[in-house]
Amino acid sequence: MRLLIAFMWLLHWLPLPILGRFGVAVGSLLFIAMPTRRKIALTNLRLCMPQLSEAERVALARQHFQAYSRSVWERSILWWSSEERLNRLIKKVPAFPGQQIAAKPTILLCPHFVCLDVAGAATAMEISASSMYVQQKNAAFDQALRNGRSRFKPPKLFTRQDGIKTILRALRDGLPYFMLPDMDFGEKDAEFVPFFGVPAATLTATARLALAAKAQVIPVIATFLPNYQGWKVTYYPAWDDYPGDDITAATRRMNEFIEERVREAPAEYFWTHKRFKTRPEGEASFYNQHK
């Protein structure tokens, strides 16, 4: 792993168009070499995009592998390039809403698009924030990841074991919470709400945190700019009247927003995650063949 990290460090000196194309090439190979992940992606796409032909879904899955691979190798730029270079490559649309964030407790909602680390870097160059962190199994990679994400304004990192009270305390102290809301962590603290029309175990934490902390929710999503020009980080308007009185409806609203963004950049959503792993009682798994 240390050799791989050293290789990534060397790659950060490359112009982005060369590094990006290298990532696409590796992704094309991984699409062939990782049949289990490929099948998971195709299962998700069949569930979420039944209107596409099978050939179209295979092409989209291949593009996803290419995009995900790009994002991993391009992370080297986020970890080691100068802030000046990053500011040239990251286009913030609109400008960073610093005054709005400073005005009240804020949840920065960042769904699992492959460039989510770009959204994190764009935000960290402006303010300190808190976020949930899962320790990586490899110690060397875990340290590199922590260093890369902490090189600007250091974040406050929580684990799932820290619980919601620590996050609430940080929000009330004025520290924005950078939240990744759309992975399947089981039925605990989740409800089955539709995602592309399929019941999906979805954490209700976004709505519950917003309610408890009287926090505004500002979605932030990073995507690739065309022709390897860099990345676009979009800070969306804060959601009006959120979460309201119905936590389930608020969670459904969150999924609907994510669906809209996925349709805009379908290859860049994290399709290799088992988003529908947890099923309602009595319903068979979609991923049995991948166990």
C-alpha cells in the first residue's frame, strides 16, 4: 500500500487531462476484472433505470467504473497539489455560501457521487466542518486519507459509535456537518422509502438532525467538468420548510432530490454499493448471487 501511495503522489504532478485519461483506462480494465462489483452495478441499474436497454445499462456501468477510477487517481491532486492549483480546477457554482452557513446551524448534504472528495476539499478550503469517518482497514491508506482530508481547515471527524449527540453539539457550536446520507446501513435509524421507485432502507438522520438542531440543509454535489478541465462543485439553495412535521416525508424528499441529481450525471453515482441490500421482511435479496 505504501508503494501505491507513493505512486499516487507521483501522479499528482501530471496534467489533469493525462491523469484523467489514465483513470479512465484503469476503470475500463476494472470493469472486466471485477465481475462481482460489475454485477452489483448492473443490478442497481436494472432496478433504477428499467427504461434503458440492457446494452445501455452495460455501457453506463462501464462509464461508472471509468468515472470511479478517475476519482480515485485524481484524489492525488486533492491530497498533494497546491491550493492555487485546486482553485483553478474547481469551479464553485454559485460562490461558496459562507455567510449563509455562518448564519445558522448547517448540514451540508453530499450524496455518494464519485467526486464527493472534491466537494469536501472545496468546502475545507473555506471553512472547518465535521463529518462521519470510517476507519480504513489498511493503516497506511487510512493515514493518507486522513491527511488528505485534513490538509486545509482541519475537520472534526466522528465515528458512528460517537452517536448523534456529538454531532448535535458540534452543529449548535456552529460547526457545519458534512453529511453523506445515502448508503444502506440496515434498518436501524432508517425507513423504507422509494429510491427510483424501489423501497430502500434510508437513514432518517438528515431530517432528525435538522429538526433537533434547527439546522438548514444545503446540498453540495461535485461532478466532472467536460474535457478533463476539472470539477464543478454545486452548492444548492437551502431546502425550504425542511424537515417539516413528517420525518418519513422529509426522507422521501431527500431521496427524490438525489434521484434528480443522478439523472443529470448517471455515470457518476456510486452504483457499485448494494443500495438495496436491506429488504422489507419477507422480500428476497436482489444480491443473492453476490454473497
